[in-house]
Amino acid sequence: MTEDVRVEGDMARKQIRVVVLGAGMAGILAGIKLREAGIDDVTIYEKADRIGGTWRENTYPGLTCDTPSHHYTYSFARNPDWSRYLPPGWEIQQYFEQVTEQYGLYDCIRFNEEAVRAEFLDSRWQLTFKSGLQDSADLLIAATGVLHVPKMPAIPGISDFEGAIFHSARWDHSVPLDGKKIAVVGNGSTGVQIVSALVERASLLEHYQRTPQWIMPVDNTPYTAQQRAAFQDPEVLEAEMDFENFNHAVDIYTQAIIDEHSEGATFMAAECLKNLEQSVADPELREKLRPDHKPLCYRLVWSPDFYKAIQHPHAALVTEGIERIEAAGIRTCDGVLHELDVIALATGFHADAFMRPMKIIGRNGVDLDDVWADSPKAYLAVSLPDFPNFFMLNGPNGPVGNFPLIAIAEQQWRYIYQLVAKLRSGEVDEISCTHQAMERFEEERGAAAKKTVWYNGGCHSWYLNAQGVPASWPWTYSRFLDEMKAPNWEDFECVGKA
């Protein structure tokens, strides 16, 4: 660590250099908060050519966030200008660009720089980038996101198709869609949104379904001009956000995950079932769309119009398995060749990637790939033993998928900054959680996870790790907030004095 000290108020603080990896939602948050704290020596490295993370990478037709728009903002930068209750992806990208500009972050972001290695040596992180650039830092923040490495399906012949084929997160907007025969492979939230967006444009839209999903109805009517004008008043906007009811809804959702017999679980299951029964007229199609697992053991799909879309004259639900992809289209296991012009693969992401494929080496040569050989894990989703001065936003085992993501990141940052303050004050040179804390947390978390609907609901989702145990936060939102209030310092190893 550098020995320079400056005085801010009554507190002497070391100058520390911070590197943040990723300029998506969490990286932008970290940059803003670091500068607010008076830490000016900050560089955010972004492997792409602009900010945005998920909302930069995903541009497929129909892209929509399933968190209400007014709650999908930083608490310090509310946005009164959303067009509707569930925001479209391009508006979210625009919001993050506006916030980055507003807080003057562009001058500390280096684009087109992908980190390939970080090693902890002599109380500093030494970083190497694909371009050959090297850098070092006292503190390393990983804000690389969770769902950013596309998962390509292992379908034979995938390279033989003579039409256009691409993953939903790599949408090729140069490909014409109007009047084309389009296949959408995958029926999670992404597949559902694409089907709804394209069914009226395609001459034929085939939706390839491996596992039916429960669909929760939601009204996504655009806000009126009068409503949007009214939201410019902070008091009206806060009333619209209705934090009491929103937080209550989050608690109901998490209780439903934890206890399948809870009031929330019963209510949500009933709403999903009613949506299916009342929305799909054809009994044969209805049965094909009826899941055989409990609601919420997959990530719940929210849609205002999927059932309407899949009943459109241009739509066809395909439930036969895919045997292979051929030059002309998809051949299903019943021997039928489905001739196609475009295949969109809505097949998800590698949820266990996090910072990888980047190589991260901690104290005494400990390799993160070895630590995560079985599955990714982290103490309270933010820290790892043997990786000092390295903290994660939305890291492994956090509440990704069951709580509002920006709120999660803000709470995690408040917690992380209390660890950072130990470095700034000069009390310690290195700080990380202990092995005992990590093991205790993971044992308790794993036991709780096996009581959730993710584990007992009868499905195999991306929430599960390689051992089949849910990898997400298995407790209530209230517990998460309590844990993030302040570190238990007994769970941290502090090394050295300045």
C-alpha cells in the first residue's frame, strides 16, 4: 500500500488505489460511491466499448425487466421518466448512461480492456489485461455481473444451419425478421418475451419448449403523459413507488420460496394456475403449457401477453425434443424437419461464471479456480478467505433472482465500504473473511437452501449448483438487510499495521 496520508475532517486516511472490474449496474454504483467517499484514485475497467452490462449485451426484441421500473433505479438517482411499469431494456441502458454522465464517471472508465489475470502480491493486486496493459491496486472490486456468459445448447449440427442463428444475448439486428419463419429455443423469461414481440411479425413463429413454465400475469400498460408529468414531483414519485407495499410484496415472494405452504406461495400458485386456465382456450395447448413442478422452483416468468401470443395464428408450440439442427432448419425427435429462416437461442447463461474466465490468484498462490472447483461460494456473497482486499458485488450465494438487484448491490456496497474503511484508516493492510466464517456460512446456507422450493419443487434450474443445491440466498429479505448493516469483525482476518 502507498504510505501517503491525507486528512479529511478529523480523520487521517491513506490514499488507496481502487480498481473496479465491470461498468454495469454494480460497477457504476461502486465508482459513484468511491468518489463520494473521497477516494479519487479509481479506475473502472470494462471489456466492452460502452457501459451497461446486461442491458448493453441484451438487445433482443421484447427485452423487459421484471422489476417495476421505479424500483429499478439507484436510491440516489430516481428516474421519473420511465415509459411503463416494467421498463424496456433500451430505457434501462439509457438510464445507466445518463447516471454515468451525471456523476462524471466516464473519465475514470477504460473501455475495451478485459482483465485476464489478477494476483495478490505484497498487499497489492497486480492486474494483467488482454491488451497487454498492466495495473496494480490496493483494493479490487469485482462487479462483473452474474448472467453474462451465454450458454450455447449442445445440439448436434448447430453449425450446419444455413439461415441466421444466434444467442439471445448476441442478437443480430442485421437479420430481417418480418415475414420469416422463426424458431425460439427456450422458454424462460427471455424466450417468452421474444415470442410476444415477434409473433405478429413472423410468418411462422415456433416456440421450442422443453419444460413448461408458470406465467404470472402482470399489467404493463404504458404510463400516460399525465402520469409521467406528475412523477416529476418527488412526492408523487415516492407515492407511486409505495415502498411499504413493494417491500411487503418482496417478503411474500421470499416467503413463498422458503415455505411452500406460506400465504404467499398459496397466492402465487393460485394466480399462475388461474392465468393458465382462463387465458388458454384450447385444452390440448393448455395441457402442453401446464408445468409439472411447483411455482417458483424456476425463476417465475412475468408476462402480460405470452398466453395470447402463443395462441396467435402464426405461433406454434413445439414440445418434441430437438434431435439435431440441419441446413434447412430443426429436426425434432419425431423425425419432422421444421424449415426455418432464423433460430434464436434463448438458452440462458453460465450462472457460475462470475469473474471467470479471468484467472484470480490470492494470497500464497491460492487459485480461485481451485477454491471454486465444486461450485462458486463466498462469505455473505462479498468476501473470500485468502483473497484479501478483494470484494464482490452480486457475488456467489447472494440474493440474485429473488430480491431487487439494484437494492441488493446498494446494501452490499454499504457493507463492503465498512471493510474498505479499515484499509483507508491505516488500521490494516489486508482484510478478508476467515476460513471458519466461510465454512460456517456455507454450511448454514446449504442447509437452509435444501428447505426451499428451488430444491424441493421438482425442477432443475440455474439456481442449483453442480451438487444440485440452490446457490442463491435462502433466507428472507429482512435477514439480508440485517446482515448487511455491519460486519461481524470476528469473521474477518486483518493483517498488518500501516
